[in-house]
Amino acid sequence: MAQVIEENGELILKLSRLEKIYSLHQNIRVKTSDLVSITEYEKPWNNKVLRGFRAPGTGLPFVILFGTMRFRGGKDFVAIYKRGPVKVYEFKAGEFKRWILSI
């Protein structure tokens, strides 16, 4: 499962080998100062949490969703397993506007 680690003023999204393959991404880094908020949602499979379309990555609805979700104005990184709760990390700068990760 994807882990968020704080190290030397950076947040690092550490992905397992399979998560890297499914999402077509390496570990992601962003400055800690760019973090705006962290929010938890019980039901991730809705328009409030997920926006846009997945490209690139892997997805099976309500089972797994890994990769980049592209939408007008930016992109999010997603690593969701099944229907469990997720944490949404929102950023003011960086490659991704949000990280959406299963807890």
C-alpha cells in the first residue's frame, strides 16, 4: 500500500513495486510547504473525490484505481483499493493537485 513519508522538508509518496507498475509512475516528491490540506472520505468512488479520466494507469471500477487522473486545470495521483476510506492530500504546487490514497 502507498505510504506518505516526511523527509528533509519533503513529502514522499512511496509506492510498492506493483503500484509502480500499475500506475506507470515512480515515487513522487513534493515540498512539505506546498501541502494545503489532508481530508478523509469514507466513499472514494464518487464525483466529489474522483474527477476527470485516468491516463495513464490501471483501473477496475470499485476494485483498484492507480495512476493519473487528468481533468481540466490539472491532474491528481490516485492509489485506491476497493471501497475503503481514502485520504486526500491537496497541494498548491507540484506535478499533481492532489494525491488520493487508500488508508
